[in-house]
Amino acid sequence: EASPPQVPRVAVVVFLLKGRSVLLGRRRSSVGHSAFALPGGHLEFGESFEECAVREVREETALEIGKGGKVEFLTVTNNVMLSEPKKCHYVTIFMRALVDEGGEQVVQNAEPEKCDGWDWYEWDQLPHPLFGPLDKMVKAGFDPFPL
Ligand code: 8DG
Ligand code: MG
Ligand code: MG
């Protein structure tokens, strides 16, 4: 059986920020299994980064972003993951959306086969292990919060 072609793929992931905390979920997927990661997924044909961010967040958490506030581009990183069970390479687009602190939006674990559940974590008390691409940024001192 022929193996699938190895190509870099584009991922869009979202820092959902509420006060000084960020939404993370423990992954069940083979890539980054049991590590804490942001909601996000693959950029689909024809999508803008913002559209992809809104869609993935809705599909995975049932939160609606982009209605009240803006969904902003933060940065992009190159993630070559050759030690994963399935070798992969992602160009990862990091977006940000601010969630109302007193808002009544409830986070749901809408894809329980892909994630153990979502929770808010204080930025200075992040859980471990963080998924590689996110861990790399945190260790480099990246700060996703607005000034
Ligand atoms: P989809 O079918 O919904 O498009 O994909 P998914 O099942 O939601 O894909 P995913 O694994 O959640 O995200 C796609 C890739 O994005 C993932 O395999 C690696 C890359 N990625 C990072 N950092 C992060 C992150 O913090 N969270 C998520 N979810 N993916 C990330 O490089
Ligand atoms: Mg997804
Ligand atoms: Mg995902």
C-alpha cells in the first residue's frame, strides 16, 4: 500500500483569552496525544485564517467567536514533528479571540473523540505537558495577551 505523500500542511489555532487565562484541552489525537493544546485544525480550501478560526472553535468548543469581538492574527510558526507516531509538518497560524469575562457562553467538548475536555488555565500556571508547537512558544516568552 502506498504511503500518503509527505507535505507540509497549514493549521489555524486560536488563543481564546478570558482575563489572564487561556482555553486548553488535552488531545486524544495521535499527534500530540495527551498534551494540552489550543482549539484549531486544518485550513480548508478557500478559507481565510479568520474563517477557519471561527469554524474550528465552533466545531470543537461550541463557542461563537468573531460576532462581538475580533479574531486577530498573532504569529506563525514552522513545526516539523518527525518524532510523532505519524510524522507531520505544520505551518501553524496562531490567532487570538477575546472572550467576555462575565459572558454566559458555555464551553462544550463538542468532539470528545479528539479532546478530553476544555478548561481555562491561568497563563502563569499552564498545565503540562503542553503540545510541542505551543510549548516552544511559551518557552520563547511569547505573550498572546493584548497590551
Ligand atoms: P480538522 O479535521 O478539524 O481540520 O482537524 P483537527 O482534528 O481539528 O486537527 P488538529 O490536530 O486539532 O489540528 C491540526 C494540526 O494543527 C495538529 O495536528 C498540529 C497543528 N497544531 C499546532 N499547534 C496546535 C495547537 O495548539 N492545537 C491544535 N489543535 N493543533 C495544533 O501546531
Ligand atoms: Mg477540528
Ligand atoms: Mg482540532
